[in-house]
Amino acid sequence: MDLKKSIIKHKGTLTKIGLVVAIIVAFVITLQEPVNSNYIDRWISAIIKTVIISVVAIVMGFVIGVVVGLGRISHNFLINGAATVYVEILRGVPLLIQIFFMYFALAIYVPSINDAAIAATLALGLNSGAYQAEIIRGGIQSIPRGQLEAARSSGMSYFQSMRHVILPQGFRLIIPPMTNEYVTVIKDSSLAYAIGAMEITWLSTKIITIDFDPLTTYIFVALIYFTLTTFTSNIMRVVERRFRIPGYMGAE
């Protein structure tokens, strides 16, 4: 009975996943290109590379976002100023330019980031960190100030109040906008092809030069990204329901 209720409750999610799987299976069966025995290993490697770049960039961006987000609400002029400059620059410069800067300019002085995948991951992580910082700042500031004052009056320090009272609530409230940011990072990972990182988009351009069939290749690439982003959205939706704050709307 519980299984039946669970299936009914998540039927929308299951339907979406089933639809995506059905489309991909049908595409693989009916088309000889681009998903044939000659390319399947390359596609798998490219998908894995895309996932690794995206996940590492997301985690890196979250760590940066927490630090910079706290800096954005700091009353210290230098800390607040540095955090603000970071956010404004990283959000104001096109991501592709940041990737080029990381790979072609900064790599001259830091040879360890001369690898295209590493350079793209760092650029994505730094860029996402600026956006996640603003999301985290908004989540913190959405918590009534009285809660911070109550925590301080109970004997907690500022950092203890943030750690035990404000941040746990703020993180729960920012799950929906964080989901959008994570999906954006996955899609933006396609820009890594511009510096030769061997991810999905890079592989598709190489296959097109061999098969001269851009339509089916790009359809397949679109399906891959759609699957990755849909999977991420559904996972985050489950997390949102699990950690929602009673009394707040949004995680139905």
C-alpha cells in the first residue's frame, strides 16, 4: 500500500523520467548515427567528463558561495567590499571570457591548470560561486532578524548563531533557486568545448565533421543535456520536500 501511494505521489516525476528514457532508447534503436558501436564508448566518456566537470564546479561554487555570501552580509568594510567586488566581476563578465582567461592567460603562470577540463571546471566553479553567494545571502537575509538577536541573547556568538540557527534555515529556503543554478552549471559546462575539453558538446562537433549529420547529432546532445538537467531537478525536488520548513510554501 505504501509503495502504491509513493508511486501515485511521484507519478509526475516517474512519467518524466520514463519519457526521457523512452525517447533515448527509441533514438538509439532507430538511428545508426551518431550512437553506433564506433561512438558509444566516446559518448559514455564524454558524458562522464561532463558530469565530473559539473559536479566539481557545483561543489566548488557552493563552498565559495557560503564564504562570499557571509562576506556580503558582513559589517566589516574590507570583507564586505572584497565579497562585493568578487560577485560583481564574476557576474558581470561573460562566462566564456572567464574560461578563456583561465585557460589561455592564467595557465601561463599556473601550469597546473593547463588542462582544458581543469581550467573549465575552475572557471565554472568560480562563476557559480558568485551566483550561489547571492542566493545564500538572500536566504540568510530572509530569516527574521529577531532569530539572530534571540540566539545572541542566549549566549551564542555571532558565528555560533549563524551555524546553529540562521544557516540551517537559510539553506532550506534556497533549495529552489539553487536547483536553477545547478541546472545552469550543467548546461554551461558545454562552453568547455571552446577550449578543447572532451565533453559532450566537443565530441558532437567532432562527430559532425566525420558524419556530416548535424541534425541527429545535436538532437541526441540535446536529449543528453535534458536528461541530466531533469534528473538533477527531480533529485533537488525530493531534497526540497525532505528539508522544507513547516509553514513555508514551495515544496508541495
